[in-house]
Amino acid sequence: MRSSNCFSLAFCITALFCMAAASAVADELPQAEESAKEERDTATAVNKLDIDAQLFTRGEIRVGGLPENSEKVKEDLAAFLMERTRLVVGYERPYFDAKISVQHAGVWGQAGKGTINLYETWARFKLPIGLFAKIGRQELTYDNERIIGSDDWAMAAASHDVGKFGYEGHGHKAHLILGFNQNAENTNGGTYYEDGAQPYKSMQTLWYHYDFERAKLGTSVLFMNLGVQDVHYRLTRFQHLAGVYMLWEPKSWQFEGSYYRQFGRSEINLPIKAWMASAMVKYQLNPQLNFAAGYDYLSGDEFYYVRGQGKAGLVHHKDMRGFSTLYGSHHQFYGAMDFFYLSAYADGFSPGLQNLYTDIEYKPVKPLAIKASYHYLATSVTLKNLNRSLGHEIELSADYRFMPFAKLSAGYSFMVGTDTMKALKRTSDSGRLHWAWLSLNITPRIFSTKW
């Protein structure tokens, strides 16, 4: 779908929905106004206003793992404190709600380099029959957030400028998401989009979910059409994703699975032939203790070239087979140290990933949760002169909610990396990689009123 058509379709859908909403509400307006007067007379509120805040601070200590910058001493980059501050205003009344969220994110001690932006600013119209239209900058979170998520671990997090239209009711959820991005309000041109707030020029997404309540089973189908920019020819290439997600929760068990395929054309005009699959099983022994195990497979590019530090090299690829995790919450998958699908490989290609993991979560008392995880990581393609194995990662973390609106969290990860890991990430570390963090998340409600 072309970008201009996407914009026109979004505008038409918005106009039609507003007309339908106006007609439906108009029919009920006299009764609604009379009812509102009666409610006011009986001190029953129809309007609600909430003001919330978030003060999120996290300190990290990193030892190795990421590419080194020879111009700086590594120890100067190893320890830092980050913060995120949000002020959120939410308004709600029958058939309508809205939110405005202002955010600052940065590192302690930065000189004017932190970011201040509108993280969310949207309005939603709703009809009693389950239809809705939500317009503006908003978080998008779907299923387990592997493909589309808020990426809340990152201080800046992720939101999208889109229109979302849908229906929710009787176990069914159907959403249509339309996005069209520009750099400026140009009077001429404007077909090329570069360095904007969103990583795509246009997006059209269909998501359908159905809950089988008696079977404790939920299934989802997702289709995405993304318009991305070709930096050489300054035009839009279209790539697609289609897949399914399933979550089954019989009694003390939980089974989760997903499968996605990517196709279309890449930014450098190569055909895309990529896929991924995942499976997870979880068992709750009792309210305090549960176990989980799973496996992720993400396809990689054939004949992937491992470029040594300070060396150049290039392989001619006929297509792109490395799966892209797009706009998911990457931190909760593929190891907490974020070596994969957060920092890119050289030349934009990928050797793929296999992630075999298991974890144990224990809650000795209600406010405290302790978790231990293990990951075995490997590439999904065969590498010349290198083993597929990337190494073993062990993670420990704990959350302690000492007040209803305040949580203290800490974590430590240790990875024994292989020669393959060092070569792929272009670092000279010994392969013993450490990472520790401590965070405080405070989310108080400052003000709330109804009238």
C-alpha cells in the first residue's frame, strides 16, 4: 500500500468513525444530558481526571561485550546512572478518554543531551457496541511484545504516531493500525523520510485475537506492511510480516508459542526471506514457586561473513534471511545482557540466533520476587572457521515492592562467551562478561478527581 493511499485511508476512516459516533451519541444525547443532570444531582460523577508521575532511575556497571571505542578508555564508559521522568494527565468520560504524557530521559551528568518529548498524546472515541478509534502518539503492545511492544526497559521507551481503529467484545479483538510519517510539513516533495521519530515511513497493521474462555486458550494473527526508506534511491520499499501467537493456560501450566515470516523488499532492495519460531512452557508448583523453559529460533543470512576487528570484507548476498524483531520489547528475550537484536551486526546482516533457556522464580513473601535464568546461545547459520556456539549466560534478579507505588529492583548477569561471540561482536574481551544493575521505580498518583 502506498504512503499517500495509507494517509487518505486513515483520514477517511477517522471521518467515517466520527460521523458514526456523532450519530450514535446524538440519538442518546437528550437522554444522556438528562441522565448527567440527574447524576450530578445525586453526586454521581461522569468525568474523571487523573495526574500520575513516574520517577525511574537505574544504575549499571558493564564489563565487556560491546564493541570498543579506541578513542576512549573503556573504564570511563563502564558505570553510569540513567533516569526517566514522566508526568501523565488522563481524562475519561462516557464514550471518550484522552491522555497526555510528557517525558524526559537521560544520563546523570549529561550537558543538554537528554531528551524531552511528548511520549503519548492521544484521544479515543468509543461506542457502546465495542467500536473505537484512538488517534495520536501512543504505546502499541501486542501479545507477548516480541514483535510490537513498549520496550519499557529502555529509558526512552517506544511510542508510535498512528491511528488505531477496532472492535473489542465477546472474546474478539480486531485492530487496524495506520501510520504515515514525514520530516516536515513540506509544500513540495516530502517523499523521502529520514531521521524521524519513527523508524518507518508508513505502517499498516492488522491484528486479530480471540479468547476461548472455557479452554483457557488465546490465539492471535498479525499482519504488518511497512514502508521503509531506501537511502540510495530515496524511495520507499515495502516489507511484510505475517504470523500467529498462542497462549494456553490449563490449571497450573502455561504453554506459549509463536511463528512469524518476513517477506517483501529490504531497504537495500534485496528480497526478504526470514522467519522465526518460539515455544515456552511454564509450570506453577505453588503460589510462591514456578519453573519455565523455552526455545527461540531466528533465521540468519547464509554465508555470513565474520569481519575481524580492524579488517574489511564483503559478501554479495542475493537475499536477506536474517529475521528482524522490529518494534518488540527486546530486553525480555534473548538474554538480559542485550547483546542480540539491540546492537546491530556489521553491514546490516545477521547470523541469526538460537536461544535455549530455563528459569526459576521464587516469591518467599508477597512484596519480594527472586528469579534465576540460564541461556545457551548460538547462531542459526554455520560460520566459516567458527563454531555456532556463542556462550552461556546466567542471570539473577530480584524485585521488592516496599510501597504500593515504589519498587526496588536489582540484577546481575554473567556470560562466558566463545571465540565466535568475540568475533561477531568485534571485541577483544576474554569472553567473561559481567553486567550489574540497580533500579528504583516510583509511580505515585499525584491528583485524582471526579465530577
